[in-house]
Amino acid sequence: DTEVTQTPKHLVMGMTNKKSLKCEQHMGHRAMYWYKQKAKKPPELMFVYSYEKLSINESVPSRFSPECPNSSLLNLHLHALQPEDSALYLCASSQEGGRNQPQHFGDGTRLSIL
Amino acid sequence: ELKVEQNPLFLSMQEGKNYTIYCNYSTTSDRLYWYRQDPGKSLESLFVLLSNGAVKQEGRLMASLDTKARLSTLHITAAVHDLSATYFCAEGFSGNTPLVFGKGTRLSVIA
């Protein structure tokens, strides 16, 4: 069991659909992250939110739109995705100034684009 | 450019044997993490290493950090099948700066 909860666990969508991935943590962490992971590769950073503000966008296409409604929630809105966007999407959170604390990862959402 | 290099990338080892995974990083980071990932699963934190000479052990795994050599090692003692997974090292920085991951070492422990 992880302290970062992601829903849904699996998502299959067509290229014209709009869907959202959700992430929630109640550890009081003020930084939250979205990563994309392709099979047999390390996670690749997409976005970082710090104190509910977007602090890093790693040149992610606009078909991915992050949102941080409050300090516990992080969403990733998806629209007009491509087949190459199929991957495991991981959410993580970390403590502000928490040098001795790792990033905590959720179980991920496995996304398949048809 | 920030870079974290792990080797080997693939490791097949017999049960009961010992082996070491190496992680070289490119900058003067102030923290180094080791994560484990089982197929189709998330990343599980194993160790956080903060200072030169730090050594941490959990069961059959022991991690160390040499900041002068920019090297961390993950030593496996008397491997068992349950240790089969992919192991990532990741370099961390102050503030909420994202981690820089190595490519991962896919470990397979065979009988």
C-alpha cells in the first residue's frame, strides 16, 4: 500500500477522448510530480507543482494539462492523445525541505491509447 | 548535463551469490536514492543516502555513498528469488527539484 493514491489504475481511451488522471496524498507534502514511464525505461519527469503552483514543465505537449486544485490533489487532464502516449503515469510527492525523505510514488495509472 | 549512470543494466545471478550494482552521478548532489520497481508496479523507496561514507542496510541489501568519487553502490548478499526486480538509483537536489534517474538495473535471481 502506498500513501500516494492514484486513480484509475488502468485507463483505455481513444485518441479523441478526454479523460483525467487523479492523484491524492495526505502526508502534508507541498511538492507533487507527474512522471511518465515507458516499459523498461526510467521515469521521465513531466510536471512539478510546488505549493500548488506549477514550477516545472518539461516541455510536455499541450495535450497533457496538469492541475493542482489544492495541496493534497493533483490531476492530469488528457485530450487528443497519441498512441505513443501509452505508458505508466506515476504521481509522486515530497516534503518541502525533506532532504532525508524520498519522493513517495503512487501505484500509477497504466494508460493505453487506441 | 545531469547524468546518472548505472551498471550493469542487466544482471542475472544465482541464488546465494553476492553482487554489486554501481551508480555514478555527474554533479555534487546532496542526496542519493535507491528505488526498487517490480514489473507493472510503482517505485518503492529502499535507501536515502545523504553524506559521504553513508552506509545503510536492509536485509540482504546494503547501499553506500562516496561523494568524492560520485559513486553509490548497492550490494546484494546471498541473493534470493524475491530480490528479482529493477533497481533505480536517483540523484536528488535541494528544494523540490526533481530526481534524475539512472536507467535502472534489471536483476533476475535464478535458482
